[in-house]
Amino acid sequence: MDLSQFSLFRNDPQSAADVLEHALKGDMDAQFAAGLIYAEGRGVPIDLIQSFYWFSKAVAQGDKDAERLRVIVGSRMTEEEFQKAKHLVSAEERAGQWKSDRSSRH
């Protein structure tokens, strides 16, 4: 996905929806962008759990930048948020919907 066409740094719900559509299809760059969108509340409410989830999806495909940002997001989460995010990620891993990624927030 060519992210240059999206206004990721504006509060634009349509751009966010377009990025999320591509992220759901497995596009690593869109998954990274989805992590940013949720971390910063760009077109969606801030949701650190979803941010961690999307960064984890990108990490599972080898995105090293997503790994660094996931650590930052994880450090800003409450313990309850972090446990919910880990549960969301592990539920998909168990369902076989992505490659296994065993890294933590730190």
C-alpha cells in the first residue's frame, strides 16, 4: 500500500477507514499506519490496545519500526490495557491468523 496518498497526520475518519481496510487485508505498511492512527487518535479515538495490536501485526511480518513503536505504546498502557492487548494478540495467534510473535512490550 502506498501510504503517501493518505493524510495520516490529520484527523480524517475516511483516511483512517481506508488504512484500516488495507490493514485488515494484511498489508504490513497499513498495519503500521493503523498502529499510529490508534496511538495518536487520527480519525479514530485513541486506543492503545488497538495500537499495540496493529503494531504487533506489522512486527509479525518483520517491521522493525513497528517493534520500536509497540514498545513505546506498551510503556504508556496501564497493566489492564496491556493484558487486554496481549490477550487480543494471542487469541489471533492461536487462531492461526498470523505468524507467532512472542515479544513483549519491553
